[in-house]
Amino acid sequence: MRSPLNTIRLWIDSGAAEDPVPADANRIDRLRVLPFVALHAACLGIIWVGWSWTALIVAVAGYLVRMFAITGFYHRYFSHKSFQTGRVTQFVFAVLGNSAAQRGPLWWAAHHRRHHQYSDTTEDVHSPRQHGFWWSHVLWFLTPRNFRTDLSAVRDLAKYPELRFLDRYDIVAPALYFALLYLMGEVLRAYVPALGTSGWQLLVWGGAISTVIVFHATCCINSLAHRLGRARYATGDDSRNSLLLALLTLGEGWHNNHHSYAVSCRQSHYWWEIDITYYILRLFGRLGLVWAIRPVPVEVRHRNLLEKTR
């Protein structure tokens, strides 16, 4: 069993994980997940810090920016290479995605690629069909078995030392994000007191609450998007399309579409399917920040159909 000292070290340096994986690798590592529990508990801080329009705006902005970083870059770029971008843009959005406290970009992409390879089979580590709702939603990544980054699955990304740094020291970006929120709140409290905010208030709203909502919205794609909604395509798994989840996650709710053709940058297959991440990436394309955006081929929309689309 891992020593408490080594577990605490893993909070800072994920490269300290055991090799080989321990025999009890499927247990929940209670000591290691204390920061995760503390993040959720910190949301209760609203009882003491109250609220302000400034705090609410910061929380919503933090949600939207980091959700886009997760959906647009952690998912569509790092995991599926559905478009191309420059090294600077790649790094900026890797940092923003990392600040959402969903581990590093290599870890995230490696697990997601494995999910598509084995979707809803016994080898899929977060399949609700195989493991149930709570395991697929949150518990799977709290185990030693799923802590390590499988670099063999992301060799194309592992060649960038800055991404490997973010992945190994995945606490740095969230810590800096939280520190900046506190500093901004204190500056506003001192120089613009009419806004009625403070460092602690922005830390609770823009930090804890916003991050927790981004986290669970993202995890709903692992759990609920394989349970709720409708399937347009026969994909061999339980993936579903859901407008509600698409709105919540800026487009990720078209999950059955995505599993039918994972390499497309666009997860909405028809104009009436709202995919905010795709719209932003198209804008980025016009600005020259991204290019080679992979579309949905016409023939993809007509193969393996379970139901006709009007």
C-alpha cells in the first residue's frame, strides 16, 4: 500500500506514481482524493462570503472559458486531432484546460483515446454499462490504476516538454488560477469597493463553484451521455445525443454523433444541433489560430443510421 508521504507527494508530482501498478489498484485512494473532496467542500463557503454580481460574472466566465478549453482542446484537439494549431495556442489552451483541475492534457487524452478504442466494453474504464453510474461519472479516476498517464497512447503529444511538464505537475495551473482569483478579488475590494467583492468571494465563486460545475458537466458525458438521449447511429456502444448536455458542455452532448465519426471537429451533424465549441473554433480558423478543421463528410451522415433524420 502507498505510504501517506508518497500520496501527498502525488498531489504535487504525478510522476511519483508507483511502477508497477499496485495489486489493490482499483480501490479508492482516500488520502489522495482529499484535495478533490476539499474543492467540493469549499463551495459551502458561499455561506460566509455571500455573493455579488462581480463574483457571479467571474464564475460564469471561468466556466465558459475553461469548458471551451476542455471541449475544444483537451477533447477535440489533444484527444482526436480534429484540427491543427500552433505550439503557442496549443500551450495556452492546455494551461486553461489544466486550470479546470481535470489533470493534465496527456493524461486526459490518453484515457479518452482508450475510451473510444474500447467504448462500453469491459476494457472501457468509465463505461456506465460495465461499472454503473457513479464509477463512470467520478470514481474511476480516483484509483491508483487510472492515475498514471499512458504515454504510449499519446506519443504525438509527449514530444512537447511543456505538455509533459503540465501533465506531471498538474496542480500548478489550478493553484495559479486560484491565486490569481484571490489577488483580483483583493484588488477590487481595495480599489473598487462598490463592486462588493473580495478575494475570498472570488475564490469561492470563480474558483471552487465554477471548477466543480465544469468538472461534473464534463463527467456527465462519460455517464449520462451513455444513458440519456437518442441514438441516431449504430456505433456498437451506448452513446446518445442530448440537447441538454450539448448546451451544458458547449456541444459535447452530441455524443452519438461523435462516436459515429470521432475525428471530426464538428459534433453537430445538422444545422439545428447547437455546437458552441465548433462555432468558436470556426472563428479561430478565420483568425488564423487553428486550421485544417476536419468536417463531417456527407456520407457519414447516411451510414449506420438507426433512425431517419428530417
